[in-house]
Amino acid sequence: MTAQGFHPDLGTAPAPPARIHHVRAGELTADTAQTPGMRRYEAISGRTVGSAVLWTGETHVAPATSSGDHHHGEAETSIYVVSGRPEFVFHDGTDEVVVRTGPGDHVFVPPWLPHREVNPDPDDPAVVVISRSTQEGIVVAVPSLRPADGAAPG
């Protein structure tokens, strides 16, 4: 059966990928870009499954820990809070802004926006699932959240 016979909406679109990839919980790899204060685990990426425009993984932030300041280059980032109450901190051009979250919450981080993750809980780790619009986990450490020229980020 051809791709067009498989689904009428495909029309002249390229044939779908040859298979679905299943990455089991124990198969995530920490061999990806890291930021001090947190641990990233890669699940879906160009390297792991051949994705062309998507990166997905988990981030674990230990109790009473703050990550280093960083951004993710051109990638849009979607975050889903699995457990804990992580905080996401960015600079709005005037002050630092703290976004407090809890399990089930979603967070969007725009491209190039310096930020950091904080887990203020003294006992429990925070775990989030992250998806990015690039197939690599881009992480760029920055010295500060404050824009270098004093202008608002973005």
C-alpha cells in the first residue's frame, strides 16, 4: 500500500517515517547539554530517534538547588511540571520575575531568553518534561539574566 492509499489527507506529502520509536524510561541518556544545578535526560532527538525538528527529555532539579543562568538559543521550549514546585526566573528588563509552578502546570520559554530553574523545596526534587523546537538540546550558559545592553530581553 502506498502512502497516498494509506490516508487520503496525505495527498502528495512525503511518505511517513518508516516506524514509531519507543524510548523506554530507563533508556533516557544524560549525554546531552547540561547546566550546573540540574540534570537533563534526552529521550527524543535527532541523535536518539532521527527527529528533524524536536527535542524532548526530562530535567531533574535537586532539592534546594538553582541552575546556572542560561538560554536555549533559537529553540522554543515547552515545559510540563511532573513533580515538585519548580520556579522559573527571568529578567523583564527592569527586575527579575519569578514564575512559581506546581504539578500539571505548563511553562513556555521563548527563544534566546536567559532564565534559570530553581527548586526551593528543601526535601524533594523537581521533575519536568521539556520539549524544544530544535532536534538538539541547545544550552548556552550566560553570566547574568540581565540584558547586556540594559534593554528588555527578546
